[in-house]
Amino acid sequence: MTDFDPHLSRTTTAMLSALQNAEDAVAWEAFDARFRPILHRVGRRFGLSDADAADLAQDVIIRFIQRYREGRYDRERGRLGAWLVGIARNAAVDLHRRRPKAIQIENLSERIAEPEELESMWRRCREDRILELAMERVRDAGRTDPRTFEAFQLVSIRGVSPAEVAKSLDLSVESVYAARSRVARRLQEAIAELENDYDEEL
């Protein structure tokens, strides 16, 4: 039984409160869904393979939940992201040390040297994930014509010129500019909502 509704209690603060209950599988799943993709990105930035980054994310989530339920997370001493990326650093070092020298992680020490750099890495990975989710939300909301969304992606994400996009999608150049503006506005709204959901990281 859980009091945590991921659709109503979406903020990280509400999620962390629910995680105090060791039997709250819904909160666990919500935490996992929210932070595993970010941790995977962190692993990739450490130079890990896709499979190793996935293993790292799993390891970090398990370590975090154990420590959190032991009462070792103190919000007054730092943000959640700083703690998670610190756990990820230690997990990466452990992985590196367990490997034969011939297949150790290249330049790992340079990638994880300074706490400030780690926190900056976390912010970038978090922003990338929020942008990805916002794009999915705008695309799947049913309010945006597929060609409009494609025009936005081509111009704003891939850097294709509006004239080329207009030609390839059989649109006027004015329509391409309008599509870019319309989708960008909806995207900013979605990003703002998602950043609120990740309130512990603000």
C-alpha cells in the first residue's frame, strides 16, 4: 500500500518522503524512472560503455536507497544531485579498480577530479534529460501537427536552414518560422513544468 501517487505527487520532495517506507514500491519505481536516465548519462560522460553506464546507474540507485533509508542523506549539507553524482563517482572508481589494467576506464581520474566539475556534469545531464522529456511531451500531446514538430526539430535541433526545411516538408518559409516559434513556446512550458517536478534539484 502506498500514499504516493506519481501523477499527483510528482515532486522529488514528495518522492523522497515516500521512500522512507521500505515497502513503497511505487515511490521506488518513480525515483528509478526519474534518476536512472540521468545517472546513465553521467556514466557515459565518465567514459563508460553503454552497458557499464547502465550497471553504474543501477548500482547508484541501490546505494542511494540504502543510505537514504539509513538516514544518511542530509539536505542541509547539499542538493540531492550532488549526493547522487558523488555516489556515482565512487561507484565508477570501484568499477575501474575491479577491472584488469588492460581494460580500465580511460582517463577516469580526469573526468571525476573536482566536485564542482561533477556537479556541473550532473546539471548538464539533468538538463539534457528534461529537454528529452519535454520534447516527448510536446510531440505526444496531440496539439502539434507532426510536420510542425519536424520543422522545429530540423531548424532548432539539427541546424537545417528554414529554406531547406520548407522545401523538404512542402511548407512555406513563413510556416517554418511559425512552427519553430509555436513549438519553442510549448517546449519552454513543458521544461518549466518538469523543472518544478525536479524541485529537489533547483
